Amino acid sequence: MYLCYFYFESKATCMIDEQDRTILARLTEDARVSWAELAQELGLSAPAVAERVKRLKQRGVIRGFHAVLDPPSLGLGLTAFISVTLAHPRDRAEFLKTVRKRGEVKEAHHLAGEDDYLLKVHCRDTAHLEHFLTLVLKSVKGVQRTRTSIVLGTAKELPTVTPGAVY
């Protein structure tokens, strides 16, 4: 059973059934699980599971299947969060163009509140972070202020949304 609510510009939020929740939970644990294995767990046929996954993809619930890489294993041992304040909204386009093309930037969130954006970045070390801040980020027209917090340790980090959080 699918029940969708539409908001803003035709974006939908959909309620999903228990079988879809189980599929999503298993795929977030192991995206390479076979349709046959999922089918056995759900008491469905493999084609029925494949069809459910296809519908979840079409509805945008599943956006893709990706390898989850470990930044420290790739030499990116420093994670930082950078709050950015822009001087004026007209500076947004150039700022976002820079952020989108930089490999250091893992996430970029537009905020309500004191700052305009919150970036999550992965760097090799403090020298790499300093280079990114001073020669890249602060050189973008309109970047008025940055505040950086370096991550000392991570208590929880999920590569995706937890299906159990879906009501």
C-alpha cells in the first residue's frame, strides 16, 4: 500500500508498507543482497521483490546504490564542519558553484539561522584544511565569514537514512 502526500513543487512524501521497510533495511545493510535472498526473507518471489525495488527507485525513495568509502583509508584523516556566512544572497550562485566542484566537500546544507551554509569536509590534515579555507573558500566573492570545527571523533555516522525512522 502506498499513500503519498504532496508538498511544495510536486515533491511527495510517501508512507510505505512493512515489506518495503524490510527491503530498505536490508539494502542499507547490504546493497548487494540478491533478490532471491530478499524474497526468501519476505515470503515473496524474486520478481516481486525486484518490482518493489524498481517502484521504490521510480518514486525516488531509493536514489542509488553506492560503495561507502572510508576517508581515512584514502588519506583523508581530518573531518571538519565549516559554517559559512555570505554577505548577500546574490553571492550564493558563485559560492555553490565552487562548493559543488570541490572534492573536499562531502555535504553542503543551506541553513536557517545565523549562518547560511554548513559544510562537511574531508581533508588530509590541518595544512590541507588551511589551504581549502584560505585559498579556496575565502577567495569566493561574498564569503563574509567562516567558522570551523574539527571533528575529534565520531559517535554515529550513517551512510543513509535509517528505514526504522520512517513512520
